Amino acid sequence: MTMQPTAQPAAQQSLQPAVLRIGDYVLYRDADRYWAGEPNHTFVCCVTRVIEVSHRMRFLDLVCLKTKCPVKDVSPDYLRFLPPADAMRDIDNAPLDDDTVLTSAAIAWLRQQYGKTTV
């Protein structure tokens, strides 16, 4: 008899970092709006406070980046961490010979790092 592995495949493992911290960017899904089939249920937010209830329970306060509205007492189950590497991928992958591909902030950062003559 062949035993099935008990570990979850990597794709099903949590996408959360070990601990979300103040200042982390997250994708937040409003579960009430989502399950009710209402639009505008998912937002990009920044963590503003972490509330530790016990070693197994915590909640977070967020601020929505688009509306600047606070979102209180959010369960981490409805958050996904947005890694800085994802936000910076356009800089890492964009061709440097075409300024129109990069945002102006990305171009400014590259010029600051490598000098104006190379970008």
C-alpha cells in the first residue's frame, strides 16, 4: 500500500510571510462583500497596527491606499502579502534602452543608482 504525502504542495502553502508587520503592503479581501457577490471587495492596503490577542490569534488594522480609509480588526486569513520584489519587477525586467517602458519613479531610481549617463 502506497502512503500519500501529508505535506501540502508549495502552491497550496500560505502565501503570507511568517509575520506581517506595520508598513507591509497587503491585498485585502472584504469577506462580507465578496461572499455577498458585491463589487469592489478587494483592496491594496498598508498594515498600520498588529493586534496580538494570543499566540494563535491576531488581527490587523489597515489603511486602504486608494481611499485612505481605515479598515479595522482584519483577520490575516483575508490578506495576502504583497512582496516588494513584485512591485519592483518592472525595474528588474524592463529594457533600459526605452524610457517609455518604465515609470518615471523607476527611471529616477535607476539614474540615482547608476548615474544619469547609463540610463
